[in-house]
Amino acid sequence: MSSVATLPTESRYSKLSYLTCAVLIWFHIQAVAAFWSFSWTNLFVAVFLYWVAIGLGISMGYHRLHTHRGFKTYRLFEYFLAICGTLTLEGGPIFWVATHRKHHQHSDQELDPHTPRVNGFWAHLGWIVFGEAHHNDTAQMSKYAPDLAKDPFYTWLTTYHWVPLTVLGFGLLAIGGWGLVNWAIFLRVVLGLHSTWLVNSATHMWGRRRFATKDDSRNTWWVALLTFGEGWHNNHHAHPTSARHGLAWYEFDVTWLELKVLKALGLVWDVRVARISQATEEEIAA
């Protein structure tokens, strides 16, 4: 992390969200229980849903489309990606987009929702359990995402973001019992949460800084592997609207590869890509 002085912590831990804590503890307990019900089917379904939720829902949907408008697509596909995003237990689209836009606007400053300049715990988990619980405060968060707030579907989905995951859970329970639910819901959600939170914490603490941004963002390859390309965070902060985060051939960005396929199929268009100068290209190749 940079040499900039850390931010004050005193008032940040004054309010604990008991409901959030209870849900997180419950999900972690069920996630541990999953290891007593291993099967290849359970593992396959969990991995598939991890890709659907994190790869499509968060990386392609909530982040590169809904927050930064890095590409255009049909409205129904937008809605599909938003529903996938709710399967992560990270809130609805308006909440997620508003929080992330505040992060970019005040990155690693006092108003950043999850900067490690407070400390690593705050950036990773503390801001969730001690921060303001606005997951269902659609009206409040709409102020930071007015474009999404104009759409009744996004308003409804943000308020009732827990519905798709609940319906999926009951469906899996009917098909495969609690063993499948523990793997495909609880363990998968817990791993997805921590992987996404690593973008808030690890990629502002460890890794390489290719671009001299005003924040502490870094490129962290192992976070990129866990999050389908979101770990190339310094690249992203330097070029926030670019739908491509891995800007060098060796920066593996699964979501970007998927977008190239979808563009070839005509499902997405007007895909924004950062234009890198020759000098920067030489630096990237070094």
C-alpha cells in the first residue's frame, strides 16, 4: 500500500449490522458442512453457478455493464445478467452499482466505502458488517445510480434481491437435497463473496502498479483468476469504462474473452476498449 496516512477508524465500528452478521455466519457454517457431502455432481453444479454468478453476474453484468457501461446489449440480456448478479448475495443492481461508483469517485479517500487505508479487515469484510446496511434501501442508493433507478425492473430487483437466490435454493433442495444446496448455494456463495471482496482489499494492497492513478489500485494476478479478470484493478482504475481489464496478452481476462465471443455472435456491441499509447505498450511488454 502507498505511504499515504491511514484514515481514522474510530467511528467506523460504532454500528454493527446484526442481520448481516447472522446471515454471513449462517452461510459460512453451511459452507463448512458442504465438505461432508462431496460428490462430483455437487462440485460441478457449484462451479457452474460460480461462473454464472461471479463471471456473468458480477464481472460482466454488475461491473462492466451496469456500473461502467463498457458495452451495449439487448435489454433482456441486461436483465439476465442482473439476475445472475443477485445470486452472489451481494445485493441488487442499484445497491452494487451505487457502492462501486462511490468507490471510484472517492477511491482510497474518506468517503470510499471500502478502502484499505482504514485497514485490510475493513476493506475486505468490515465495511459490510459495520457499514450502513443499504442493501434494501433502494431509494437512498438510487441517488448514486439514477440511470438504473429509472427502470422499474432494477428497482424491484434491488428491493427483492434475495428472491432469485431463494428460489434457486429451494429448486436445488428439491433436486439434490441439502448436500447439493450446501455446495451450490452456501459454499459457492461464500467463496464468491471472499473472491469479490479481495478486489476491494487485496488489489488495493498488493500487486503491480502499471498506471500512476491517484488511488492505491494494483494488478493482482491471482485475484484475476478468482474473479474472471477483475484482479487487473490498476488497469481498470486507469481506464474505468474499458470492457477489457487485462490489457496485455499475459493478463488473463476471461470476461473479456467471453465478450469477444458475444460480440461475434451479435449479442453485444459498442464494446469499449482502452487505447494504450506506444510508450505504455512497451511498458506492458517489458
